[in-house]
Amino acid sequence: MLRKLTEFILPDKRPPRECEACSKPFTCGASLKGCWCFQVKLSAEVRQQLRERYKDCLCPDCLKRFAEAPK
């Protein structure tokens, strides 16, 4: 339990995840302060498409790429 609490408070202590879109390893940034992914602006349509296509988090590069893709 202490390990999970430490990982939540200090995201850099988490083991890397693998992005579902590109398979690149990345560290989730979710913490009490929020997460970098909340700063990426996605349209409601793109957000829905990502939820339907992926079950887990995407790396910062892929999330930004989807945000910048032409609609």
C-alpha cells in the first residue's frame, strides 16, 4: 500500500507503461496535481474515438498527435 501511495504522489517512481498506440514506454503523470494528459485539448469526437479504440493511457507524443490531427 505504501508503494502505491508513493507512486501516486511521485509519478517518476512508477514503472513505465507501454503506449497502446505506438508501444513506446512512458510514465503516467497522474498525481494529486492532475496529469499532463489533462492539458492536451481534444475534441469530444476525438476523445470518444480514443476511448473506443484504446483501453489504457497513451504516451504524450501520441496524445498530442491525435489532438493536432485534422478533423
